[in-house]
Amino acid sequence: MCEFKEYTVSRFGEKSKVAGKLWTQTLRKIEDVIIKRKDEVITIVGSPGMGKTTLLNSVYNGLSNNYIIYLDLVNSPSISSSAWRFVKVTKFYERVKVYAFNLLLEHKKDIGYVFFAKIREFPNWLRHAVCEKEEWDKDWGFAERLYCMPYEGDIEGFIEFLKDLQKLGNVGLLLDEMKLEEGQLKELHKLINEVGLPIIISMTPEVFSNVSDSALSRRLKEAEVELKLSDEDKADILKAYCEEYYEDLLKVEEVIKAVTINELLDKARTAYEEALEKCKEEYKKDECIRREIGSSFVIENPIESSRQLEDKIREGLKELKEELGIKYVHLRGKKIEEKGVTADIYFKTDDAVYIGDIKLSNKDSLDNVGNMRKLEGLEKEGAYPVKKFIITNQDNVNLQGFKIIRISNAEVKKIIEGDREKRDELIRRIMSELKVG
């Protein structure tokens, strides 16, 4: 049985498989700098769905005996606010406090727990004689502060906390999904300059390339890892999740064309689960699964599927009219009298008329665009300029003056099976590519 997850997007704390040469090498590199306490910044650059969070999760789970601070910065205005939330909300501080207490207990005489101090039990004495007075021992003050937590809740306080924490053990700071937030970038620069510990940062290419601070940008580029999928990586990743059928999955066009790990696993899981369902009653189940995987995402009846997709798109256009600024959607195929052609999709805005057709095929190109070719020279309908488009699953479409909107077979299947989210996602993409509004 293959072991695809229901959701391919990683979440904090999840145990995920790391596979693919680049990903496993990066994981080993991160673990090495943390274990060896190197003062190094590693920047992981990759588009959404490329496994950045999976890598950081694997570090977090794999080095659980170390002090790993994992900060999800997607919706955070600053590193410090996210850091103190992590320290206080997770079990991290309780663990730090226990280790600090045990260390202080071992050296209680050195920090003054002698003579009359013993009237109080040691924990009670710590709270009153140390924490309340904030008089720190020259040698063991770091452990006292980690136990008492007197730090300010800002970046300066967090830096002091990290400096003390490093004396307790190996520390790694994982910053997931850095943004171009001024608060985040300023604090990051301060952390890099003032704390000599491993800092692992993940960000998208857009964020990475737009860091304007030249000094910070230089540090981020010192140990940059750019995540890109090679064919070898795809094979390794699929083998990790589905060793028995990974070679069959790699022959599926939708799978091999995947550009992110998320897309790769999503397409592979869909192909495998659909094959498994179709073959559940088969005597020669293995042969059946391999055969069905091979025919995954093939549209069995392109003409009928085109008609069904047309209905779904028109239905979505009507539902999203107000949001998209559409004034009118024709209820069915609209005949363009001037050219004697019926178009599948026809709608109007205040500024233009939009005429579209749905053409799906299982061949390498479209051979049924004759009617649409008659519209190549159509520039206006009445007083309105005309914008023309074709929605198709083919790359090779030769039509002048048409916007070609590519849709995958997987998307077609999901939409005609009733996936409203995918339908609306496609409609918004059509609007964006046609520059409606």
C-alpha cells in the first residue's frame, strides 16, 4: 500500500518524509550546523509547495533533544512577537525551566543556598531570593534567568534569552516563511549580528530577491539553498511514498509535469487512489492498478467533458457576477450572427464583450477549432471591443487573437465532478488572464 497523506501541505509539528537528493542533503546540512553550534545563516528559497516547511519540521522533530525554536512568520509582524508566543504557548519553556532548575539544584551551594537559606525549600528560596531580587550569580546567572524568565518581551529580551539558552545546550532558530515585513527584517538583521547561533530561514523567491538591505541580503546569500525539482528528485520522492508503483506514476503526464512537491504528491495520490478504487474487486489487482494508473487523467469523452465543463463555467460566472464586475452572462451557447458561429461562453462587462470556447482533446493538438477560426478577425460587437479566449487542455493551439487558457485534465475532472472551489479558482484565473476589471 502507498502512504500518501490526505493533505500534502505540511503543518508545524507534523512528521513528514524528506526525500529527494537536494532535500536530504539540505536536512543533513541544517542538522550539522545546529549540532556543531556553527554561527551560520542558511536560507532555503522555494515557491509555495516546495517542501520548505517539511524540511524545518523534520529538523524540529529530529533534533528534539536540542533547543529548537520554530517560528511560523506568515501572519506575524515581527520575529520577537512570534518568538515569545512560541516560548510561552508551547511546552518549550517548561522544558527549559526544568533543565535550568536541575542545573541550579546541582550547584545550589555555589549560588548561595547555604546556612540560613536552607530554612526554605530550594524552589521557594529560588523564587524569593533569586527571581524576585534579580541578583544573578556570576557563573550560574544564565540558569537563574532561564528559570526565572525576567526577559523583556521584545527583540532585545529574546536575544538575551538566546544567549543564556546557548549555555544550556545546542540551539537552532528556524524561521519559516519570512516576509518583506520591515519589523521582521530589522529584527532578523539584529539577530544575525548579535547572536552567534544557527539561523535557518525559509522564504519565497519573491521575498528573497526583494530584500533591499544590502548587508542583510549578503548574509542571506552566504548559504542559500534554492529548492527545484529534478526528475531524479521526483523519482526519489515518489519512491518514498509509493515504492511499489512509483515507476508507473512517473509515466503519468500530469505527475511528471509537476513543478512542486505538493503538486507531485497531489497528482500521484489522485492517480493511485482512483486506480485503487476501480480495481478493488479485480482478481488480478496489481495488474489492474498499474493499468489504471497508466490511464490516469485521460478524459474518456472529450466532447461530453467539454460540454460539462462549459456548463460549470457558465454556472460559476453567474454566481460570481457581482464579485467579478460582470453585467451579463448568456444562458447557453451564443450565436455570433455576423460570423454564423455559436460560442460556448459569452459574457459582458461595462467595457467589453468576452467570447470563449471550450475545446478538450486526448490528442497532442486541437483539430476542431474551425468555428473559432472564423472569429479571428472579429474585433468588435456593436460598440464593444471583443476579447476572445479558448479554454483547453492542449498546449499546441494555433488561433490568432485568442487568449489560450490552459487547464489540466485533473482540473477538468474535479470541476465536472462538482468541485466548486476548483471551478471558482479557474474562473478567477480566466478573469485574471483576460484582465477583466
